[in-house]
Amino acid sequence: MASPKALIFQLHKHWEIIEAITRLSKEQPAFDESQVITIIAHNNPQTTIDEQAAILRTLCNADLLQWLSRSSSLQVNPLILDFVRGLTHEHELGLSAVLKARVEAVRDATSQLNEGLKSNESDLMRRGAARLSDLFRQISQQLDQDHHAIIEIAENAKSNDVNQPLAKRYQAVLDAYQNYIEPMNEMMDSGLSGFFYPYLEAAEQSLDSASEKLSIQGALYTHRLQLRQVAYQAKELRRIGRHIAQQCADTLLPLREEARQHNSLSSAVSLLLGQVRKKGLSSTFKKNSVSQLPGWQRKRRNRISLGGEVAFMMSEAINYEPDITIFPESEHSESVDLSSWVNEKALRKALTKSLPISNLMLWLKQYESSLPDEVLLRLYHELIQETQWQADIRCDEVQTDLQMVRVHYHPHQLSNIAIKESV
């Protein structure tokens, strides 16, 4: 395990890499070694392959990245993952049950403070106040993180493809409102069903009473200051709790209502159109007790019949017989032997020295102009599948005259893999 000082130093040195991996960890919990190397190359384009591998070893030695057991995958140190997400506001939406449990723990800590207040035990009061301070900090931190997560969910829903069905586009919004906003609103209700504000108010009163008692007894100023600061935390938490809950509801409620109205309207229109299709317009509106039909209704019923041209086309289609086309057989049944035409090792060596190449077909034609068409095309298709360089197809269409044929194609351009990853 690396020392904390070394871990913090390497985190500062390679912050962009860890931040990028943390952002991707929301969609992929573990990474292969090649994926991490790609991220390192993207954030440090001036480094070589050996230097990128050295950076990866440094991140693993500093415990920023950890190897998963029984696999060859890497993950971000969970402590570093939470730390970076906290600083970059890349949080996942927390559980309302966790927030509820922490609020209920405030009641238990308040009971401990009241016991120390009744028995006149200053140590018990300080322990209860320290526990309350820690709970207030955790609740405040979770509320802030959940607020950022709610905003991100709303932004992702708005930025999704508008051609998607609305239920699929706003699925995360509906789930967040049902599983987080509604329980949070019930917990923060100012009525009898809510317990967030009553528990905080009881804790605040107990802290004020304990501070006043210690002041009367002439206790140390640091002890009284501790209780006073925890009371300030309780007051601030009551304020930000109401504010954040209102902001989260205001963020998701319009999107939720839009999805619900769309579903209700679509269901009503589909039901009405189905009744019109089955029973007719007059019967449907008569059944629904509508005294006057809409102005767009037409009472005249038209009969649709086929015209002479359609009947002629249908008669020809009935007697249609497809033409029989005989496809020519391949003249060369055996595969092309490349070794008898070209030295593949020398060709690949020359190609590597010529990188980057904008058009592989023209390069092959210039390299060996006497190659038959089938040999040149075979080489072309084999070279673009090699893994030692990067092959990308261009958008423009070109034509090239070979020995016997003229080829129309989208050319492939070759480049070094290291250059491609750094871009």
C-alpha cells in the first residue's frame, strides 16, 4: 500500500488522467490495460509508448489504480473515486434510505446528549455533540451531492435524442422522482408525517440547553464553543435542507409532468381513435353524450373503387414471371499466391517507412506497377486489416486505372497508431 503523501503527489501530478478515468467509471466500472494506456496517451500526447507504460506503473504503485482480483482489469481506488467525484460534481444519485437513516440517527445522538444533560456529565454531552456534528456534515454533504446528481439527470434527459420515445427519454427522471424526490418530500414534510425538521429542531434545542448549562457551570470556553458550533450546523442544515429539496423538485417536476401529460394524452387519443375506427364517428360521439358533432365531420360516406389503370397493373403482376439471369462463374478458382509476385516483408517495411499514406491504392501502384490487378487488390485488402498501423477510410470517392480494370472506391489512408491515439 502506498503512503498517503505519495498518493496525493501522484494524484496532483496525473490529475487529468484520473479525472478522465473517474468520468468514464460511471459507465464502465473496470478498465483493461490498453484502455488506460489510451487515456494516458490522449492526456499526454507528447509521451512515447514506454513513457505511457511507466505512467501506468506509477499510478498502480501509488495505489491510485488497483488490480481487480481474479482478473486483469483495473479500477480506481474507491477512496480516490469518491474524492474526485466530490470535487468534480460527478456524483451518482444517493439512496433516500441512507439519508433517512442518517436523519433518524440524529434522534439517537440527541437522546445521548439529553442523557448527559440530565446526569450532568460533560463528557457524554461532548460525545453526543461530536456525533451530531458528524451526522450534520454527512447529511449536508449528501444533500449537496444529490442536488448536483439531480441537475445532471435533468440535463441528460433534455439533451437526449428527441426522436426517442418520451417514456424512454425521461426514464431516469421518473425513477429519480419516484425513488428519491417523493421519499425526500415525505421526510421533510412540516406536518406530522415529516421528521426531518422535528429531529433537527429537537437537536438544536438540546444543544442550546447544554451550552447554556455549561456556561452557568463555568465550563471551558472550548467546550461551550463546540456545542455552539454544532447548533449553528443544525440551523444551517434546516435551511439548506428545505432549499435543496425545493430545487430538486423544481428541476424534475416539469419534466415528470411533461412525460405524464404526453402519456395521458396519447392514451386518450388512441382510445378515442380506436372507438371511431370500430363504431364510426356518429356512434362514438353519441355514446359520449356530445350534443353537437365537430365541424370537421363529414356525414357523406364515399365508396372507394379501383380504376382501370390499377386493374391493368394488377393483372400484369399476377402473370409476372421473373427473368432468369445466369451469373458468370469465377475464372480463377484457386487463391492468388502473393509470394510469387511480391516480397511481402520488404513491402511492409517500405510501407512503414512511408507512413503516413493518404491513398494506399496509389502507393501500391507506384511501389510495383507491374502487379496484376487481382494481386494488387488482394494486397490492398490484407494491408488495411493489419494492426501495426491505423487504417481509416476517407469520405471522398475516387477512381484508379489498374492494368485491366478501373476501380471506383473510397480510399484508405494509413497512419501510425501512436499519432492516431494522441490526436
